[in-house]
Amino acid sequence: MFTGIVQAVGSIVRVAPLEIECTGLEFSDVRVGDSICVQGVCLTVTALTGRGFTADVSSETRAVTTGLERVGALVNLEKSLAVGERLGGHLVTGHIDGVGEVLTFADGVLTVRMPRELRRYVARKGSVCVDGVSLTVNRVEGELFDAYLIPHTQRVTTLGRLAPGERVNLEVDLVARYVESLFKAF
């Protein structure tokens, strides 16, 4: 489990197996088998490299996500949530629900087109995770949503570099998925 509060930005050194380098993330408490959220995707650490870590990425994960396929790409990183830590964002699993497309990003407002099947989970003033970053939804219109990115978020994550046409990993609010599941049961 994660919070969507990015702890550092790393870079992809190798694609298969995925190797991430990040000198800005403390790895002294990370062990092989731990989970790290990489660009919104929950991955298992397979080795520590001294300057980062490696993780296997299944063909299924590669097919349903974006952002893990290019050497040199910058990625948002967050270690898994430990019991007793603050939940500064919202509950994030690292299980991507779909890939969206950036339509515009200007004056701090990010507009994303989401897959049609995710629309029912995204609500104004609700939460959505974009490339591993917890954001508050400001507007929803059809398959589009807006989120305002404060300057701090733009500086400390990869989101400040987004441009129209780029693809982003989306995870909808976990609570919304469970509410739907409960309603379907009755």
C-alpha cells in the first residue's frame, strides 16, 4: 500500500530487468521482496544495486501501463507505507486501472482523458493517482478530468514535465472501487 506522495524521482538505467537509479531515496530500510511504487506501478525489489534497485516487470504489466519502457526516463518513486506512518495522500495500491492521455497542462491545470470505463470512479473533489502521484480532481466532464498541480508537486515529481499527447498511468480511488463492488453484491 502507498499514499501517492512521491518520495523521490529516479531514472531507468535498464529496461529488462527494470533497473532504477535514485540517489535521492533512502534504501537502508529496503530489502529484496519489498514493494516500491514506480511511476504508479507496484513492483517488487529483486536486488539492491547500491545506487538503486532492480525489479521484474511482467509482460502483462508492460501491456497495461506506460512509462517503464525507455532507458533514461524519469520515474516517480515511493516506498510502501509502514504501519504508523502518515497517510498524506490517499490509499494507493499501485495496481493501474488504465492509461490516460494528457490533453493540456497549463497554469498548473492538468487535463487528462481517461478510459471510458474509469469515468464512474472519478468524482469532483475525489482522488486519482496519476503516475504514482495523489491528486485531487477539480473537474470532471465526460471522459476528461482536471487536477491542479501546485508548484511543489510540479518540482518534486515527473508531472511538471508533462506535455500534451503523453500517456500516464491512472489508478482510481480504492474506496470508489469497493463501494461499487458492495452495491453490485446487493
